[in-house]
Amino acid sequence: MTLPILIVEDEVKIAELLRDYCEQAGYSTVMIHDGNEALAWIDTHQARIVLLDLMLPGTDGFSICRHIQKTSETPVIMISARVEEIDRLLGLELGADDYVCKPFSPREVIARVKTILRRIENPGRQDTGFRLDTGALRVGYGDKVIDLTSVEFNLFKTLHDNPGRIYSRDHLMSMIYRDNRIVTDRTIDSHVKKLRRKLSELGSGDDPVHSVYGVGYKFE
Ligand code: CA
């Protein structure tokens, strides 16, 4: 028997919409509309993945996410009504697997559920085709190789090693500039731009570095 997708959302219509799309995609679901009830369920059951609204009556989605991270390996997709809120959540390193902003397309949510489950349930299929040489700051693909600066290499390695995970600009900057240098969002964007230009020389097909509007970047 497969585990259900847990939908924690106090807006009943949105919860039902998610339920309908999940069930159409062949997943079983459990809907809960209150944060305290969600916590009680989580402590006594297991979910395959949790779709978790941020603002809830009772315990908020933020605390529930922390609780899930501490007590299980269950992946979480956080759903928020505001893109600024997602930025803040990313900065807090909550450990959610993905973030979705309202209003969302249910189709897009299902696509993300599938991506996460594929990544977690088939860990053997992680081969991206890219070869990373940390010592030489080189990236290879097929029979081609490019040289990167250390900033570009660290940027690529961070994104590449966690495919599908969204990194905020702040997080990327803190990983890349360990000396707390003052850099702006535009600095990261310009490094990403150069990195993409170099990566395109490898001819790997689609651009593997994706921008997530208003939030940051991910590798896919
Ligand atoms: Ca809500």
C-alpha cells in the first residue's frame, strides 16, 4: 500500500482542488484544514509528501515544516500566498523541498510533486551527465570541457549537487563568498549570466540553470 499525500490547507476549495489533481494523477490523499490537527496526524501517520500551506489556524506551516524535518524524511512543498514570504522562508533554511506561491497552477504543483518523488524514490538516476573537476575548476559534458572561475564553479556545484532544489540569491551568496563580502543580488545574477554563457558551450541541450522568478535559482 502506498502512502498518501498529505494536504494541509485551511482554504477548503484550494485543498479540494489539490486533492482532485493529486487523485487524478493516481495519488491517494488526506486533507487537513487545521495546523494542530495536521501535527497530530503527522505524529501518528506517514505521508509520501506533504503539501503545506504557510498560514493556518492552530500551528502555522512554518512550525509544522520544522517538526517534519526533525522527525522524518518526508518531503515538504511549502505553499504561500506571498512571494516575499517565500524569500524569507528560503533565508531561514527551513529545509522544504520546494516552494509554491498562490495563486498556483495545480498542474504545476503536481509536476513538482512528481519531480520530488522521482528524485527521492529513484536516487540511482541522479546522473546529470556533467563531470565536475573541483581541483581544476572545470566542468565537462560529452567530449567538451569548460574552465570556470572559482565563483562560477562553486555556484554551479551548489546547484548541480541538489537538482531541483531552489536556492535564494542570499543563500548562494553566503555559500560562495565565505568572507562576508558585501555583494548585491545583481552580483549573483551577473555570475549566473556568465556561467550560463560558458555552460552553453558544452552543448548539453537545455540550459540546466533555471531562474525561479523573484526567488532564486535551481539546477534541472
Ligand atoms: Ca492559509
